[in-house]
Amino acid sequence: MSDSPLTRIGLLGGTFDPVHNCHLWIAGQAQRALSLDRVIFIPSGAPPHKSRDSLTPARHRLRMVQRAVAGLAGFTVSDVEANAPETSYTIDTIRTLRETVKDELWFIIGLDAFLEIAGWKSAETLLTLTNFLVLSRPHVPFTRTASLGLLPPLPAAQLQHLDNGRQQRLDLPIGPQARITFLRIDPCEASSSDVRERIRKGADVTDWLPPPVHSYIIEHNLYVPC
């Protein structure tokens, strides 16, 4: 009996404090661009760049993401970081997932965050363990990746084409087994910090949040001044 063909799985990590409609829209853009069979949302537990005290408890953020994707085809949630007892590093998450998932993995990341990857734990190794889908961010040029020392030389002309809109996508190998795809997407300006601020001010956020997430926030009295 032959082995089943590998499926393509996207990994979308974040604090998701709270998860909002732009997160779902980004996941959908990635899913269509790469023909992903599944996108796994990975709410962080204690990310290295943020204080645990500054975040809503991981159990709430995990449950909000679970509610947000419930019933959406191809979207699932992992608690691999939310339930981790210590600081969550991406390379440790990928290694943990690799223990059980043998499929083709794509780590979905914004261009602004990708430009800081040299400061991540074991960044060089991470770039060999998974493929990367790097999504455009407003006012951040793709040409900045040309000076990212961890990568082989990138075609400057094609990066420029991405920036000026003449090209929507660029696919490149970054090692013997890993690839990177740069993708232009239409901007979605909502952010979790915007949502939190609007809730604190008593402003309407119904257009920003999936209804089950909005209900959860109200139910648990999240983001309102103490």
C-alpha cells in the first residue's frame, strides 16, 4: 500500500489578543495562495517578545481562537504554545509539531516580523525546518529582505517588482528542502491593539470581530477598564 501524498499545512502563530477578522482574512489569503489543505492557528503562551503580565491569559486567547474558527473549513487550532509551561519559541514549536506532523509545513508571517527573524532563537536552523510564506505589510518594502544575512542572495529586481505592484508573488528556494514565498496581499488594517482600545473606550467592534469572539469577550468581561 503506497503512502498518502503529503498535505500542505499553514501555521499561523500570534498572541491573538484578541483574534479578529483580519487574522481570518490573512489565513484565507494564505490558504488560497498556497492551496493549503489546512491552516493551524497557534496562539502563543508566553512569547519571548512580550511580558506574560501584559497579555490576556492564554486560556482565554486559545478559546477565542477556537470559537473564531469553529465551523470554518480548513481552519484548526493547536494549543502547543498556549499550554506550554515556559517561554514559547517558534523553533521549539516547529520541532514539537514535526514529531507528529510529517506533512509540508508553511509558516505564515508578516514581512515586518520576518525582517526581525535573525534575532529569533536558532534562526538559521528554523529556516531549514519549514517553508515560509511572507506576506506584505503596509509601508514595509520587500527589498529590505535583500540585506537579510540569513538568506542566500535574493533577486533585487523581482523584490522591487513586488514593492511596485508589477509582481504579486515570488517563490524561491532557501535551502535543500525549504522554500520561501513572498506574497503581496491587500492590506487589512485592523489590529488587536485597536480592538482592545475601542473596547476600553466603549466603541463598537462588531465589524472587527467574529460574532462568537465578540460574545466571549462580553461574557468574560475582557479588555474593559478595571
